[in-house]
Amino acid sequence: MNELEHVHMGNGHGLPEIVKIEKIVDENRNAKTFFLDKRIGFKPGQFLMVWIPGLGEKPFSISYAGAMTGITVYLKGKFTRRLFEMNTGDRIGIRGPYGNGFTLKGNACVVGGGAGIAPLAPLIENLDDPYVILGAKNADELLFDKRFPDAMITTDDGSKGFSGFTTELLKNILKERAFDVVYTCGPEIMMKKVFEICENAGIKCQASLERYMKCGIGVCGHCEIDGFRVCKDGPVFSSEQLRIMESFGKTAKLKNGEKVSIEDYTRHRYE
Ligand SMILES: Cc1cc2nc3c(=O)[nH]c(=O)nc-3n(C[C@H](O)[C@H](O)[C@H](O)COP(=O)(O)OP(=O)(O)OC[C@H]3O[C@@H](n4cnc5c(N)ncnc54)[C@H](O)[C@@H]3O)c2cc1C
Ligand code: FES
């Protein structure tokens, strides 16, 4: 059991627990971290269902452990806009932590893209000297580059670090170094490429997937992907599981159940 798992959390009734926003930190021009007045025991990779009255519940990964648990939120649509309008002292509801989380192994490489770095951050802090690749479209959109000063940075436009995708850097590094496991979270197209690179190199991969969630606890079935429930069986999936997921990197279901390409799913806004 790691340090994070000692503290049990939740009201035990499956109802949102009301917590106070203790601190808000601007991480980059699109992302803020909301620190809650509660220590939560969790495994890196697990998420909370956040409740805002009138707007329902949405899943967010735990990005900071400690006396004040943190979630790092990217501004997207209605729900995240409402969160961005909140101030310290405001209250939200939370359920969780839910999901399986990452399985910790030695000699690891971590590949994060965009908002995907959020669930990877507590993992990086619990691994022994991992090789970390953090990628974003440009320098302004990088997340946690100051929190992890030893990380290799990639930007699509070359405004900071390696110019190109995280996957190109991963391929280069694998020519020189061997790893037991590669952990990844980010745009699904990126994770699919990371997985394929790992398959070719004979390295185990753990990828944290996103699907539209309603209940967050394995009941409604909405987050299903090829027989797996992302909220309960995932969000972290192993190479063995990714190998048999035909929809991985290809399709996902919108809120109304319609199956669309992963590109259209990522672009979709519910307003
Ligand atoms: C396991 C998991 C962990 C996540 N962790 C984070 C995180 O740490 N930081 C972060 O910024 N975002 C995270 N997300 C995504 C986050 O839930 C959405 O960005 C948020 O719900 C957007 O809501 P909105 O109303 O602002 O935008 P909308 O316009 O409603 O949606 C924008 C996009 O967000 C996604 N989304 C919306 N509602 C849901 C939902 N109920 N379940 C899953 N995805 C949804 C869809 O891709 C949608 O296209 C996570 C999602 C999952 C499944
Ligand atoms: S969100 Fe309901 S089963 Fe996963």
C-alpha cells in the first residue's frame, strides 16, 4: 500500500459529499487547479465525480495528493465554465475516488499529452525516477512543466523543448533506453500511437482512457468500450486489454449514445 492509499474517503452512501474550494491556482491559460479542503486517499489514476447543483456530475482525475486534494480542470463547456467562475470558499459536491488507477512498476516511462498529464502527476510522484515526457500544442498550453523540471518537454509548434509529438520523442528514446512499462494519458490518437510503439518494442503499456460517464460506478453502462466499463474496469487499461479493444483510437459514444469517430467525440461540445 502506498502513502496515498492510507486514507479512506467518502460518505459511504454514494451521495456527493459537499466540500469547500480552499485554493485555486492558474496552471496555464486554459487550466486551473481547484484544491479542496479534504485529504482523500486514492491510487494515482483514480477520478472523482464532481457535482454542481443544476449542472449534474462530471469526472475529473485527482491531480494533487495531500491535505488539500487537487483536480486540474481544462476550460471546455458549460460545466467547466461554471467551475472557472467559482472562487475560494465556494462549495462543490464530490463522489469517489473511482476507477482502478495505475499499477505501479519499476523502470517506467510516462508519456502525457495536454490535460492527460493531470492523472499522471501523482503517479510520477510515486514512481522511482521515471523518465517523463510532457507534451502540448505549444509552450502556453504545457501543464506541470514547472512541477516536473526534469521532464522532457515536447511542443507541436516547437515553442519549447523538442519540436514534434510526444510519440516521436518516445520512439527516439526507445532506441537508447529500455523500460519495463510505459504509462500514458492524453488525446486518444496519441495513446493509440504510444500503445503501438510499445507493442513493436515489446514493452507493457498502461493507458488511461476517457469515455462519456454518467454514474461513474459501473451501473449505467454508458462508458462501455468493447465490453469494458471505463469507470469501473478502467480508466486505466493494460496492453492485454487494449489489444482486444476494437474501438480504441477509433470510435466513442456521445452523451446520446450515438457512436462517432474519436476525432468527432473529442471535438464535441454539449451546448
Ligand atoms: C476518467 C476521466 C477523467 C477526467 N479527468 C479530467 C481532468 O483531470 N481534467 C479535465 O479538464 N478533464 C477531465 N476529464 C474530462 C472532463 O470530464 C470534461 O472535460 C468535462 O466533463 C467537460 O464538461 P463541460 O460541460 O465543460 O464541456 P462539454 O461541452 O459538456 O464537453 C466537452 C467534452 O468533455 C467530455 N465530457 C463532457 N461530459 C463528460 C462526461 N460526463 N464524462 C466524460 N467526458 C465528458 C467530452 O469529450 C466532451 O466532448 C476526464 C474525463 C474522464 C472520463
Ligand atoms: S459511467 Fe455508468 S457504467 Fe460507467
